[in-house]
Amino acid sequence: MPDLWSDLLACLDLRPVPSEGTGEERVGDDVTEFEGRNQQLDYRRVFGGQLLGQFIRIASVTCPDKAVKSQHAVFAREGRADEPVQYRATRHHEGRSFGTVTITARQSHGVIATSSVCVHVLEDGPERQSVDDVPAVLGPEYRVTIDMIPWEIRTTVDLSTDATGPPEFEAWMRTPTADPELAPALAAYATDLTLIGTALRPMDGVSQRGTTTVFTSAVTSHTIWFHRPFRTDDWLLLRQHSPLLANGRSFGRGDVLAEDGNLVASYAQEALLRFAS
């Protein structure tokens, strides 16, 4: 199995698919097609964070003069890890300041996910934010391993234990040296993984390790907004909470904050969370 970090970077390196026999990009009526390889994980289905990252990279390639402002993704069905994902990006509008792109991810069994992406040219203007202060970065003794996250994570909360707690979670993260252009995709990847575990924290005897045995879970939709430019090879704090678990679904939201306290991104996620009767 390849190094997880290098494998993820390779998955985020997407190029338009050439037309057969011409060597030219397959582009027409503002439609561009891509093929995305999947991470080589010990995991039978395509990880949703990979799709989020690839959606963002495709939008960036489709509208290279603008930055991704927001993405809303809906996961229609499980993706198969042993089959590449075919993407079709449709640029609906691109003006001087804003642009909108929709992207469909498909495999042989049908559409697996869709994404609506808004892009924007960064502009000057007044700034204000209202968020709690950022604490000091935790020391190396708080370093933990989270499956499928190929970079440093530090936190005081173990989402894999059955110990109960409030439906809240904070974690510091820092990737190896990375191109700043990849920061939105890498951040989106990270935000997909721990909101279900956060929702489960108040439940006695249950943790995110119980998936497929105690409960069934699957992310159904994920939205992320990018507020300011940032780097992932600087420390970032993921601060999240889950205000609701009801009707077989969990809901969570969070913020991504830089070490200096700047709010750089926000996100929200809904997921299926069905317990065995």
C-alpha cells in the first residue's frame, strides 16, 4: 500500500480527460470531463472526503482565476473503491467576480455524488468576526492517529472510546509541506471524518468504532464555506459540535481557525445514523 499522504496528493491531481484520438480536452457548452483515481485504502467504498477534495480541485481547474468560496455536496449512493470516478463539470456562470459550477461524480452503477460550487475573486473590504478565542496549540504528547488522516493531529478527546462527553470536538491539525492551492481540498477532506463521532459522544457505550456493528452510518450531505486564504502546513484548529441527532440522522457543524485566531472556513454535515433494533 502506498504512503497515504502521497496517495492523497495523487488523487487531487486531476486533469481534463482528452477526447479519444485527438489529444484535446473534452470541452463543449461549458462542460469538462475528468477522471479521478481513488485512494488505495483498506476500505471497500470511496471515502467521502476524497470526493469533497476532488470536487474542489475540479472547480479550481474549471475556473482557475477564482478561489472556491463554497461547496455543497450530496452523496447519492456508495462509491466503489475499485473503480475510477468519472466527473462532469458544468460551468453555469462565470463573471468578473463570481462563478458557479456543478459537478457530477459517476461510476458504472450510476451517480454517486453531486456538488454545487461557487467561486469568487478575492476582494478588499472591512473585516469582522465573532468567535471564541483560539487556545494554544496542544503539545506533542496529545498527538493521536485518526484513520485516513495522513498528517499530524493533536486533541484531548478520543472519539474511539465509549466514554461519554458533550457532543463537541476540537483538534489541531498540520499537514506536511503542501501547495497553498491544495489547502481548500485538504481542509474539506479533514472535515468529513469526525462529525458522526462527535454526535455520538453523549451516548453511553457507543463510539464511532461501532459502525457496521452497533449502527450504520453514511454521510448524506456536506457543505463547506471558505472565508480567508490559509495554509494547511500551518496549525489549524477544527472546532465542531453536533446540536442534533433525530429521525435516524445526525447533524454537525464546525469552524476551521488559524493559530492566530482567524476564522478561515466553516462546515456542516448531515449523515444517516441508524441503530440496530
